[in-house]
Amino acid sequence: MMAYELYSIDVKNRIEFIGILPERRKDPKRITNESILNWGRMILGNRENDKKIFYKCITIDDNPDGVLGI
């Protein structure tokens, strides 16, 4: 399963992990850089407008036991 690790960079260039967004969309045309970054901005909220956001694509192994392994 494809997923995205989202990070923010503050004004002092410190990197902070935001979270992991698993990709669930079936239509690849809907997957854009901006749609991924919008999720990160939504998580940060309006008070964090001065932070830059970036992401890294990762693969999460599907596990039949219900536990995700990265």
C-alpha cells in the first residue's frame, strides 16, 4: 500500500513529523502533489500557516493480521 510521510519545516528550519497518510484513492488522476499537501495543511490547522510542508512516498506492507509494517 502506498502512503505518504508528511513533515513541516518551521522558520528556524526545524523538521517536524506530522503523520502518515495512507493512499486510498482508486483513481490515480485524483492523486496530485497539491492534494497530498492539502491533507498536511488540514492537519496543521490555520495557526501553522508559516510552516512549509513536504512529504516522502513510502510503501506499507499489507499484513493479514491487521498490523501495519513499514
